[in-house]
Amino acid sequence: MIESQVELKQSIANGFELYKKLMPEIAAAYDELPAETYKDGALTGKEKRLMAMVAALVGRCRACIIYQLDYAIELGATQDEILEACAVAISLGGTMAAGEVTRVMHYLDETDLLNNQNV
């Protein structure tokens, strides 16, 4: 059975929320950096999230892949933008990144965001 990326995201969220309750000072400090980093500036928040997704794919961080993908989608990233970003990850990270791109594809499929017209 294929691992559900939606269920994995929820499991990660639950675990991190528990951690944040037990370590509120760390949670507050942690939350400040992404809020500042991913706001619009010379680059849009969407572009920054897509960049972060590429880094996550190359670094093989499953939580980061799913969350950066989801944030990029929330900021309006299109399927084409996501797929092109995945191509950059594959170019940089080779077969290991290509294997992680399957998480992106499964997540898009599970959330009905995958346009299958060309498949």
C-alpha cells in the first residue's frame, strides 16, 4: 500500500503541535523565522516556498516536501510551476530527488490538485 501523503502530513502536524505545547519558548522562536523569511519581498512568498520545496526534495525531508508544497499551493502555485520546480530538484539531486518527487505527485493526486489531462 502506498503511504498516504495527506495522512503523513496530519501525523507530522500532530506530533509537532505536541512538541510545541511542551516547548512553548522554542515554538515561539521557531515560528518567527519562517514568518519573516517567507513574506513577500524581492521574491514572492510563493516563489520562496517553491524554492524551499526544491531544497526539501534534494535534502529528502519528507515533512518539508509536503509542507512547502502545501504552502506554495495556498499561495497560488500552479501545477506547471510545481512540476517545473520538481524538474530543478531532479536536475540538482538526481535519482534521489526524483524518488522524492513521487511524494509531490501523490500529494497532488490525493488532494485532487493533479490535472491528469496530459496523462
